[in-house]
Amino acid sequence: MREIKAADISAAVAQMCMSANTKLPDDVRRKFEEGYKNETTEAGKEIFRQLLENADLSFETKLPLCQDCGLAIFYVEMGEDVFVKGGVNQAITEGMVTGYKDGFLRKSSCDPLTRKNTGDNTPAIIHIDMVPGDRLKISYMAKGGGSENMSRVTMLSPSQGWEGIKKFVVNRVAEAGPNPCPPIILGVGIGGTFEYAPKIAKQALLRKLDDTHPDPKVAAMEAELLEAVNKLGIGPMGLGGSYTCLAVKIALAPCHIASLPLAVNVQCHSARHEEVEF
Amino acid sequence: MPTYTLNTPLTDADIEKLRAGDVVLLNGIIYSGRDAAHKKLMELLDAGKPLPFDLKGASIYYVGPSPAPPGRPIGSAGPTTSYRMDAYAPRLHALGLKATIGKGKRSDEVKQAMRDNKAVYFGATGGAGALLSKCITASTVIAFEELGPEAVREMKVKDFPLLVINDAFGGELYAKPKLDD
């Protein structure tokens, strides 16, 4: 057994929440720079210019990139030989609460019916996968409500296959239009079950925008979807252009012989995530 | 692209010159309000009670800012998605609301209300909350403090950069998605 101190986890998580909300990831920044250079519409170019300026200002002033600092999502890979006194859930939650408080981040969590704000952004949404070994990896994502609202899960019929998947994704983006703050990033979960497809769809958003899926067939599917979505011409903030989507990330999982679950998680351009390893 | 510098409160004459695609630099007082605040405004109207601000010529910014750090009037303050306020906007337009500020599509009912009442819908850049906060020089909570980020704030803005998304004549700026079928 390897013990990792809860206080160390909390401190790292607090720091990660503050940092991710004020520092645009390098891969996202590179896409903005590319968009600023290559976007075909003047209005779209201007949006990229503003987003780059916003990123610089946020880093400099520590004002969050976006006022919607999101619900705090954590994907955790926990080694089976790791022990955290008091529990890893508690350690992460305490760190998140500290980070959102000390970083002047917005608390956006509320009761679903009374709509009363919980006041400290709790609960953190924590997904834990147990893995062999004695390492602990915590990935944090600040997921805003505007883009999450445009996400969907559906149960396709197996006969609909890839063409059905493609049609659903393209139609989803078309219908969402300017709402989720394009240029967007799409996490697509194919297979699994009704609850598993959206879990892996969102997790896929943790990948680097410019990476290539190790399976060439899946990489080709991602490229095909990206091209199809960008043909819609929605453009940055819906003002028209060739940059509607910056990247498509697909996650696959085996599913029931009767089913073809499909989840589309829409991520806004402010794709804030970081990870820490112990 | 025509650029106008306008001062609040907005008048019919201000609205009549605006067309979808125009750039507006807005100056003066605007009010923040989003989901929960709008619900409370409706409750006040239903009860025949006065609203926390005068709707005549008013502009409402759909925003829930992040907390103000020391030394700043406000935290990050970019727009939230507007469709969630579609259920409330026509009633407010009928009572004199001249402009709403947000991001994303509006319903046909809201577009009709803008035509009927000479009003516009402005877009601000979503996800540019730090940048937009530079144009907000003062901010005071004037109602529903218990709503935290969703409280109604009176905000003073200087050259707040906006795009006319929907004008008062049925014009719309957003690109229509090109679907094959």
C-alpha cells in the first residue's frame, strides 16, 4: 500500500481549479491562432482575436477565462494499491471548494428544483476508475452549462450504424448553432450503455486537440465527422465561417447486441482542463 | 460594418437606425439578470409590485459574473445563452425593455416582440468574460442578493462591444447551418 496524504491531494486540486480557469491549454491556444490566421470570415477572425486577447488578460489578471467556471468534473484513475486516509472523494471535494473560493471562481451548482445555489460549487462530479498499481491520476474539467445543455444522448438502432451516428452528430451541431459558444469541440461516445456512453464522451474531451487516435479507423472517423460538421458554416460564435468545430474525439465501447448508444458531449471553445499525478 | 456609440437608456430613434450586423459600443447603465432573476421579476409583475429598475429604455445583460476580486468592480462577465430567457422577454419588451444582451438564438416569439416594441437583441462574445469585464466600470447588486451570481446588478459600462444579432425589422445576423437534407 502506498499512502497519499489527503492534504496533498486537496492542495493540488485547489491549485488545478484556479490554474485551469485562468490558463487556456496550449493546444487550444494553437487552434485559436490557426483560426485567427485561416478563418474565411472577418467576423470569425475577430472572434478569434478577442479570444486570444481574453486568454492573455485572464492569465495576467487571474480573472477567469469565462465567468461560467463550470461544475467541477473529475476523472480519477486510482491505483488499487493507493490508500488515502479520509477518502479520495473527500480530498478532491475539499480541494475544489478551496480552489473555487480562493480563485474567485463562480459557484454554479444549485438544487435542481428550488434552484438554490449550494454556495460552494459542491458536489464535485467525480468518476473513479480503479486501475492496477500505486499511482493516482486526477483530471479536472471545468464544464460550463451552456455547452452541456447542447449535449445529447440517444439510443440508436444497430441498423442505423455509422451513417446514423454521423447524421445525429451533424444535426445536433446544426440545431445547437451559436448557443454552445462555437468553435466547439465534440466528445462522441459510441457504444456502452445508456449511462456509459456519455461518461466516455465527456472523458474523450480530455485528449489533446491535435493528437491522433491510435486506431487509424477511429482517427478517420474523427476526421470525417469534423469535416461534416465544419461544412455547416456556423463559424465562431455563429457568425459564419469555416471554424465551427476545432476537433472531434471519439470513444468506443462494446455494447448490447440490441443497442447502439450514442452520446455527443459539446464542449465550448473555452476547453479548460488540467491533470495532476501522484 | 457600421459602428454606433449609444448611450442608455435607449430610445426608439436609437433602435430604428440599427440593423443586424452593426457594431454597437454601449455606454451608461445596464442591468444583469438571468434565469432565477427573471422568474422573480415575473412574480413581482404578477403581484402588481414595482420592479427593481425602470424598464423604459432599459437594457438587460444576461450574465452571472464571477465574484469580484479585491480592487475590481466585477469578476469575469461574459454573456450566458439567451434562449432560457425567451419565456420572459416578450412581456418585458411590452413594458419598455429596449435591448437584451446575450449569446445564441432567440425564439420567434421574442423576435416578434422586438418588432412590435422596437427593440433589439445584442450579442456579446461568449467565453470572453475577462475581456468584457474591462468595459464594466461599476457594479452594484440592486435586487435578489440571495441569488448570488444570479442577483440583479446595476452595471455601468463604457464602450461595451456588441453586435446587433436581431434588429427591430426582422433582420438576423446568425449564419443558417447548411444541411444537405
